[in-house]
Amino acid sequence: MWYSYLICGRLLHGATLLFVLESYLYWLPLERAIRAENNLLIAIWTGYFLFSFVHIFLVSADAWSRFQNYKRAKDQLYEYGFKERIINQYIGSKCQRIAVETAAKELGYEEQTRAHFKKKGYKWYHYIPDFMIQDPWFPFKKYFWRRTFLEKHYEPKFNYQELSTQMEVQ
């Protein structure tokens, strides 16, 4: 389960590490500005530091939400088989596509999923989520916050470790 969490959120986990590093790099000049008692530099570096520091938590929440997408998609694919309508629920952003692709790969639907992404026009470099292009006011919309950072906990319907053990025994 942890392996899947790391794989389906790999871009976001990488971004978290970068924001941690960035926060540290902004903290150093902020600390010097505080020691020098330079209010202008304190204000500037505090802004940079807070921007980066807050993103650590936002990106971590995004990764957790993508993991919920992964678990839901895996259950749906296991229960109903490969269906384009299932994949389409998670096609709007690169991170959601990685989550559903991870679930599909674990169930043997990786090639069909990639072919579907290609058919829909998505390439490896399409990182900007569709909603950001379609709605420039997205930061002020409830759906953005709910779907990006506050996805509800999803409890999988199936125990895939137990199912894989049963398959090995047979």
C-alpha cells in the first residue's frame, strides 16, 4: 500500500521535497535579515518563506487526495474491468492521471489506459490541470479546494494483498 502511495503521488512527493528545500533556502536570508533588524528584508523574505512553507502542506494534501483517487479507481477497475468512463473521472490533471494509471497498471490495464489518454490528446508534458485553463477563477471555487486538497478518505472495498496471496496459492 505504501509503495502505491509513493508511486501514484511521485510528482507531488518530489514537489514536497523541493518546497522543503526552498523553505530552508528562504529561511537562511530571513534569519540574516532578522539579525540585521532590516524590516524591509524581513518582510520580503518572510513572504517568500511563508509561500514556500505553506506549499509543503498543500502539496502533501494533494498527494493524499490523489491516493484516495487511486484507491477508488482501483476498486472500480477491479469490479467493472477497464471502462473509459472510469478513466475519464480521473483524467483532468497529470496527478490524477498518474493515480489512475498506477491503479490500472496494478490490475493489468496499463496499456489500455495509456492508449485512452493518447486518444483523448494527453501527452506526457500536459501538467497543467484542465480546470485551470477552463476556469481562471478556480482558486475561489469550492470544487477546487474539495477535489484538490480535501478529497474524502476512501476505504478500499477489496483487500488486494489477500487476493494476490489467494491467486498465488491456486
